[in-house]
Amino acid sequence: MPPVSERIVIWRSLMRVGFGQALAYRGQVAIFLLTALFPLVMMTVWLSVVEEVGPTAGWDRQGFISYYAVGAVVFQLTTSSIAWRWDDLVRTGELSSLLLRPVSPLTQQVGLEVGQRVLSAALLVPVLVVATIALPDLSVSGSVMNLILGVVALGGGYALTTAMALTFAMVAFWSTQSGNLYALWWGAGAFLAGWIAPVSVLPPGLRRAAAILPFRSTVGLPIELILGRLDTAQIVVGMATLAGWLAAFTVAVRVLWSRGIKRHQAVGG
Amino acid sequence: MIEVEGLARHFRVSHRDAGLGSSLKALLHRRYELVRAVDDVSFRIDDGEVVGFLGPNGAGKTTTLKCLAGLLYPTHGTVRVLGFTPNERRAEFLSRITFVMGQRNQLFWDLPTIESLRVNQAIYRIGDTQFKESLDELVDLLGLEPLLTKQVRMLSLGERMRCELAAGLLHRPDVLFLDEPTLGLDVRGQGAVRSFIAEYNQRHGATVLLTSHYMADVTSLAKRVVLIDHGVLRYDGDLADLVEQAAPFRLVTVTLSDPVESGVFAGYGEVIESDGTHAVMRVPRAATRDVASRLLAELPVVDVSIEEPSIEDTMRTVFDQRATDAVSVDAARE
């Protein structure tokens, strides 16, 4: 394994390329900015609910606006397209080019994607900061410590999404359906992640499931931390759940990688 | 050094007939076939050698190269390259080889070429001084100057191939696996790539294993060839010896001042074409000098020339002969 200084150089270089790739087409950037607005559609639904029946599970108008505004940034920063990309790499044989380099293909792909996320952050975080200052209904009331923990959870959430995506990506060594399998997993989990609504709004059974399963750690946890809506015990349990799932999926990726690569057929060419 | 002993790589390949019915049937039951892409191949290549790896399509050339580069785990047998077992994919091993595939793109498609080279600098841990030296050398040998800042997707095939070579050789590898490096290039492009490979081999003493369907690539770069067909090694040795074995004749062309009966030429060799004053004949190598002397003594010769058959024709003969042999062996087994 290369020394830390060399690893930093490798990551910086890959991230620079990922950043450059994401910026290569203006149309792509415009579409990305539009997709960041999707959570605001869910927000309008919940605002009309609050208007009709009042606050729901402790979430009032200001709470929902803040949740989805912060969520719009968190969703973009903790998402990962690596499962589909990997599926393509294996199916078309492009993985061969990455395998020939003296750095793990997983590092290469994640490095590129982190670069793309840096661009997402550079575009969306300033908008969120300005909106927080300008809109009285948007309030990030957590302490500085909450904000720091929220950013840590955001990084952890991206790492967990990526580890989950890579676990399914490794299925590509056995099946050509890894991307679709991941879509199924993520589709089922989106509801429990806090994508559709804050987890505390869900029925008790789903709330219990959300507390155990990995999805909430990737979306709901960082949002609620940044908004300062969790007490110390909830923060400890949330961070421990995130760390536990991250460790479990990291081990799964390593095991599947070492077995899958032996089956790799390096098709084409 | 490259050492290959009893290498085999088998694949399980699924089959499905055309049509909706077959698609549905394949959901429940799929037909598989075991393909022996490489079967019990052994050879050894010394440091600094340039070896042509020849065979018809589907012969097992690329599969062998992929095993040597660590992309595939062998089904059986052992492979050692520079003292490493390739499929362990150690960073020290990968830093000393390159595998350039004519139809594969290793560059970042949407970015200028220099970005891919910069990433390789980081990945291969090339210091700034060596990077500059290496890049200057490659820019000079491959004429890359105007291409470095161009988006890769905007490059022509020939330009892209030159950039691929630069990306593959920036870290100055000791072993080069080149799979069809001139595929699709025009004559000028082919020539440029050939000269570059020869120059690189001379300057850095690198070992080169090259596959190509263009015989000119092989004849201009390699003295030794390894011939593989149906996954089995058929020949390993001097290219000139192979040509002599496969084509034990030369072409004698004669032009006369006065016409003679066409049957006259048959007394000198196997007539390929004749029109009374001009004839091309296939003559056994050992008899060439004697036939030429007789022609000059017995006929009104204006001009006589002796040529080697083209390498393309020779290889076609070799592959056709091997195919016939394989069919005969299969028939005998049945």
C-alpha cells in the first residue's frame, strides 16, 4: 500500500478528473441542478398536510421547509451511481483498463465520484447558505457541534451509500443484473431513508425498521443532525448504527471483490 | 522475463437461438458450452525480446495476453512475468508492465489527453522530473504536441492510438503487451506506431509481445514468432524458419524476347501464370539457382527475377494447413 502522501496525491488527481468530467457538459450541470429540486416537490405535499391538519409528529411548516431544503443538498451528496457504472464496466470489459493500473479499480471509481460530489457541494451549499439567510421559514437551528457532526454524518452517509452500491456492484461478476438489483434495494430503502418524509413521521413499525436498517444513516441522520433535532442519546445510537453498517458493507465488498475478481472474464478485445 | 508453463484458460459460454420463444426458453434453461480458449500453452521470452504472437481470429492470442497481464486467472498452468504471478496483481508488477489494446480506450473520454496523463502520473507515482522527461520523449516520438490539450473524443483513431500508447508507456514499463496496436490505422499511422515501438524497445530494452493481423507489424518488429491456433501452440521460433517451412518454394518470374508454347514453362516449375513471353513459377527453394541457370541457357530471356512469397500468403497457407490438420484429427477421433 502506498504511503499516505502518495495516496493523497492519487485521490486528489482522481477527484480533479471527476470534477472535470462533471463540468464537461453545461447541459449535464443544468439537469443536475434541476434534479436537486425534486425534494421540494415532496415539501409542498407536506406543507399542504400541515396547513390542513397542523404539525405532524413534531414537524411544522418551518420544520418541513428546513428538512427538505437541507435534504436537497444531502440527497445529492450522499447518492451514488457506482453500481450502474460498475455493471457497465464489467459487462463491456472496460474494467480491464482499470485492473491494469497499480491502484484498486474501486479506489479509481470512488475517487472520480467523490470529485463529482465536490462539484455538487460547490454548487448547492452556497445556495443553501444564502437561502438560510434570506428565507425566514428556513432555519438551521443546531449548534456548531451539531453542524460538525452533521457534516461527519454526511461523509459517513456517502461512504455507506457507496459501500452498499459497491456490494451490489460486485454481483456483476456473477450476474448482469447488479445495477437493477441495487435499484430494487435502494427503491425499497428510500422510504426508510428519510427521502420521502422524515422518519419520525412514519408509522411505528416502519420507524423501528428504519432505526435498524442502514438507509436512514445515509439521508435522515445527517439532515436531522444539521437541523439540531436529535438529542445526545439519538446521536450516539445514530452514529453507531452508521459505523456498524459501514463496517459490515466494507467487509462485504472486500469478500465479494476477492471472490468475484477470480471469475472476471475480461470480455471483449 | 516471461515464463508460461501449461497455460490453459477455459470459459463457459451460453448460447441462445434468435427469436422471442428462445428468449423465454433461455430464462428457464440456458445452454452452455465449454470453450477452451487456451489449452496447454508453454513458452518463454527473455528480457528485451520482441516476439510476434500470431494466429487467426479466436485463436487464443488475446486470452493469453490477458493471463500474462493479470486480467484473467488461468484455469490451469503457471505464468511468471518479471518474477511475479500476474493474477496476484501486485502494484510492483502492474507498475512495470503495460497492456495496450487497439480497440480499448483507457483515456478519459470527455477530458483533454493531458488530464489522463496527469492521472497516470499520480497512479504510477511518477516524480515531476521523470514525468517531464517521459512526456517530452513521448511527445517527440509520437508527435503529440497538438493533441495534449484536445478532448479525447475529438481525436481521430490514429491520434487516439498514439495518445493511448503515451498513456500506456508514460511509466516506462519493462514489458509491453500490445494487442493489435495498429488496428484501423492508415499506412502512415501504422508506420508511426511501428517505428515508435522499435525505438522504445531499443532505448529501454523493453520486452515486447505483440499481436497483429498486419504482417508488416510483425516482420518489421519481431524476429521470433509464436503461433497459436484453436488455443494450442503450433510454432515457436524464428520467423524466417517458419516461412521456409510453410513455403518451401520461391517465385521465379521470367520475361522472354520471343513467345514460346505455354507448356514449355511446366518443365521449370509449377506455373502460376503465363502468356507466352511472360511466366511466374513456383520453384522449390533448393532448385531455384539451377532453374534460373537453365532458363537463361535454354530460353531467350530478357529478364528473370527470384522473389520470396509474401508473408501474408505464407501465413494463410500455415493457417489453412493447420485448419485442415485439425479437421483431419477430429475426423480420425470420431
